[in-house]
Amino acid sequence: MAAINTPPLPPLLTTGVVLLLRELGRQAAEEGGAVYMLNGNHEALNVCGDFRYVTAGAFVESAAAAGLRGDALQVWDNQLRARLRLYSPGGPMAVELSKNPAVLVVNDTVFAHGGLLPQHVKYGLERLNAEVAAWMRGARNADGTHAAPPFLAMGYVVGVVCTLMMYMCKHCMSKLQKYSTHPPSTQ
């Protein structure tokens, strides 16, 4: 078996880790193995615009990823707008995260962050993963409305991702909406 080459981690915190794991997954697949990433509550919270667990460095990373440099990189509003742009449904990082399942079955083992309940199984794991992915990609429904996370339709919203999802998607996005409509200055 060939050794897996670990690429140098980019200087970006969150995106760097995701890119590293994607590269390790590619290399593992070449050798008949696999690397799996799951979406949990922190990924979902970021896509909802709830950044309470995001470090100061990750906000700066978002601004740098948006192309900001110098003084503009240090302005909080620029950092917040950049992170919203990256992680809002349809944003580059949300689309990247949409490639990860919320629930993964490998042989006879089920993996999920935060637990799996009978109602999740009844709802359908493939359906749940498909709806989470569509929401993160910013997909639109047939009637033109934005795809929503599936947790409200499931009734009981404990486990898999987190009860906070329901609250955050309803309340915080409207408060943060003003930031997503004004792109940060690159001056």
C-alpha cells in the first residue's frame, strides 16, 4: 500500500481543513480507501448565518477568501459580509459542504452527528441528505421558493443536526439579511 501524501495545509482555517480532507479522500480512493466528512450542527449553523462558534481567525479567513487585503481585511462588517457570502445557501463553502451527508451508512454502521432517531429513519435518510444538500446549494423548489432544511418537515427536530437549526433559520437570517446584500469593499 502506498503512503498517502499529506498536502501542506493552506493558511485558511476552515476552508483549508475541508480542502485537506477532500485531497486525502482523493488519495485514499486511489488506494481503495475512503475519507468521509459529515455535516453536523456547526456546518448547518454557519449556513444558517449563526456564527456564534466562529473564531476571530475564521472571520479574517473569510475576508481573505473574498479577496480583501490590508485594512479592509480587518473591518468587522467586511469579515461578516464575506462569511455570509461564503456560507449562505448557494455560497461557495455551503456548496462545498453540500457534498457531505448529514447521515452516512457504511456497511451496517450509521454515522450521524448528534444522534439518529426513529423519526429520522422514517423520514428517510436519503431524503434527509438530499434535502440538506439542496438547501445548502441554494436550490429552488418548483414554485421558485428556496429549498429549506428538512428539519421542520420532520416534526421532532432533535438529533442529526440540532434543534438550533429551526430557530436560527427562522430568526437570525432576517437580522443578517442587510449584510448579504452589500458586498464588502475590496479597496
